[in-house]
Amino acid sequence: MSNDVWNYVPTVGHSGDDDLTGYKVEAEDGVIGKVDKHSNVVADQYLVVDIGVWIFGKQVMLPAGTVTAIDNKERRILVACTKEQIKGAPEFDKDKHLGDPAYRDQLGGHYSRSGH
């Protein structure tokens, strides 16, 4: 994963004007969910993914640095994580975690430990 986990890698095909809400998110081993919310703020870019298909009502935040490709035509995002890595991520709570540096450190550590 990129050393700067909170920014998209320039080669993924992301434009700051893209609205990624509703895009399908594909892990290395299959579809994991859909984008519920995202941020295009430089140095604070992320996806909030609803993985309710796997765990009822659970959302996770994926740092933009986990994204390997964005296919705007097919409305899908590929990430450099497995389903298990994403399911094992700390749960996202919009009321507690937006703007919470400790949560972001925990999340960055989760994906760093998992090799991404």
C-alpha cells in the first residue's frame, strides 16, 4: 500500500470530481460491498463501505491508499485487500470516527499489519 494511506495513488483513475457513492467495492477475492460515503479531501481521502451483505449493518472505512483501480464505466472500485481483512477492520461509526485521529491511526495500523 502507498506510504500515504489517506491519498489515492495517481494511477488508480480517480478524479477529485468523481462521486463514488454507490460504486461496488471488490476485494482481491470478490465483491465486499458498496460505497456509502467518500471523501476527496487531499490527505484525508477514504471510502466508507457498507459490508452489510457480510455482516448486517456494518460499515468500514477504507483509506484511499488501499484502492488499486477505479472503473467509472462499470461503477466499481478495486482494493488491495481480502474480504477477511476488510471484515476484520475496526467498525466505522460516523458519529465517533469522522475527524478522529486515533481511529485513523488504528485503521492505518490495521491495513499496514495486513500487508497493505
